[in-house]
Amino acid sequence: MGIFTSEISRKSINIDLGILLIRLGVGFSVLFFHGYGKISGGSELWEKIGSSMGNVGIGFLPVFWGFMAAFSEFFCSILVMLGVFFRFGTIMLSLTMTVAIFHHLNLPAGADAAGWSGASHALELLTVYAGLFFCGPGKYKISKY
């Protein structure tokens, strides 16, 4: 029984370390390569980003929606990395990636980042965030939430 228990314990540690690696790697990438530029971009950029909500039928308050996208990519990435309010962070980031997918799919044919090839990065991130939502933050986190 001792061998079986240590094998389960080792497997659990590996899973928790794998989840931590995904949280830190994806969180850092989105935080610095996407979120920082958006959160520091100000209201003009937020309005441009927020206008993408028109692709899902929401045409009002584009500055607010753009800020929310920037907020999720910056601050919710921090939450995911730390494991604090983890499921809230993954939901916010999943919603942001869903809108990003629709944005790319609604770009005119021939435009940079149009179609499924343009949407693929957002689709990959949506898959990671949805998976993390269901897995939870793992053992290595700052908070229980």
C-alpha cells in the first residue's frame, strides 16, 4: 500500500506543478504581451478595443468594454498566476477571448489576422482558461478562492 500511496502522491505533485506552470506561463504572457499595452493605452485604445463588442450585438459603452478587456488581460492574469479569485479570473479571461474570436472572424477577408488563423491564438487561450476553470488553481496558490 505504501508504494501505491507514494505513486499517487507523486502524480498529484506533478499535476499541481503542471497547473502552476501553465498558470504562470500563460498568465505572464498575456499580462505583459497583451494586457499591459491595453491597460496603459487609455480611453482611445479602450474605445477601439471595446467596439469589438458590436460583433456580439453590444454597441454601447465601447470605452467601458475596452477597459474591461484590458482589465481582464492585465489584472485577471495576475489573479490566475497567484491563484487568487482564480475562477473569476478565468471566467473574465474566457469571455475576453470569446469576444476576440468573434472580432477576428468578423474582420474583412484579406485583412491582417482575419478568419480562423487570426482567431487561433484567442481560441487556444480560451481553451486553456476554460480548462483551468474546471481544474482549479491546483495546490500551489496564495488563496483558497
